[in-house]
Amino acid sequence: MNTETAIMKITGDREIQRQFLEMSHLYDAAIREVRTKLEILDREFSILYASNPIHHIDSRLKSPRSIIGKLERKGLPVTIESAEANLQDIAGVRIVCNYIDDIYRLADLLVRQQDLELVARKDYIENPKPNGYRSLHLVLRVPVYLSSHTELVPVEVQIRTIAMDFWASLEHELRYKNDVEATAPLKDRLKRCAEQSAALDVEMQSIYREMRGMAGRRSEDYEVDGLWSDDDSQEE
């Protein structure tokens, strides 16, 4: 079954439409749960430390077309059950932070929350992708409390700095929204841009730490139960 045939089946079959609506509601609710937790944490940091680690938050729910396309690319059955069992990125939340330290602090705080379960962690900051992409990816299982029961729903959380997000957004625009394939020299230039952005991140982090030290608010002020210090803030 190709994508167009699957889409026609969804739009023409009321039972499948209902199932997709129920799944969308479930995953959208999981996104709202994660966003609420993040907004609470950001507000707490603002009150306690006069600092907001989160620059902004984006979220997205995969469309039926995207879900079907990914199942087909993976050679999996095109069904609701198959999507729920095999796709961990139907629901996605992207957190854009000011500094690298903030990425790891937020990730640690999320993982420590008792009702969230860490399913997977991929650190593309310590180990960038070959094209230069950097970000911290978490898959969290999030409880969604329904009228009759509780569902545990996977949500992919991407955490990156402003510089990482700037590069990733433009790289995606250049590579996937043009009709031409990037040549090897162009790919090398894009990778160099990623490396320059990464160096800028490190320098801005250093400046920020120094200025907080001058103001009497060192990065250690963020420490919670001895979890962090400047030396281990990027440890897994």
C-alpha cells in the first residue's frame, strides 16, 4: 500500500478516522504534559536564580501522511497499532536553550521526574552527526491520564542551543526544500558552519560563566542536591 492509497483509506474509512483522532488526542496530550513541566521548571529558575534556561519551546505532532510515509520507509505495516509500537517520534517537543549547560540541566531535571520514564538518549552534542548536526535527543514515556485509564505515551524531546537550532533549521531548508542535491563541497561548507556555530556556543558559555561569577551568581548556584557543578555539567 503506497502513501496515497493509505491516505485515501484513512479519509474514506470512518473507523480508521476515529482511531487516528484518538491517537492524535493521546499524543497531543503527552506533548502538553511535557510542555507544562518545562514551563514550570523555567519559571522556577527565573524566580530562584534570575535566569531562564529556556529560550523557547516548539512542538509538533506527526500528520497521518508523515506517519504512513515513515512506516513505509521502514517496511512496516501501515496500521495504527504498528505506528504506536514502532514510532517514537509521533509526538515531538523541541527546547531551545541559551547555553550548552542549560541543555544538560534541563535533561537531568526531566529524567529525575518520577512520572517520566527515559526510553532512549542520544547525545549529538558530544558526538555530532557526520553532517555536523548537534542536539540532545531524549525519548520519554509520559503518562496521560484519561477518564478510564492511564496511557504511557512516548515523546521525543530535542534540546539544543539557539546556535544549534539556527544551523539545523537552515541546513534543513537548504537540503530538503530545494530541488537539487548538495554537492560534496557544499556539504563540507555546511559542516564547517556547524563547527563554527559550536565554537561560538562554547565561547558564549564561557563569557556567561565569567559574567555570572563577576555578578556573584556562579553557575554552581543552579546546583540541586549536589547534582551539578561546572566541571560535570556535560557528563551523561
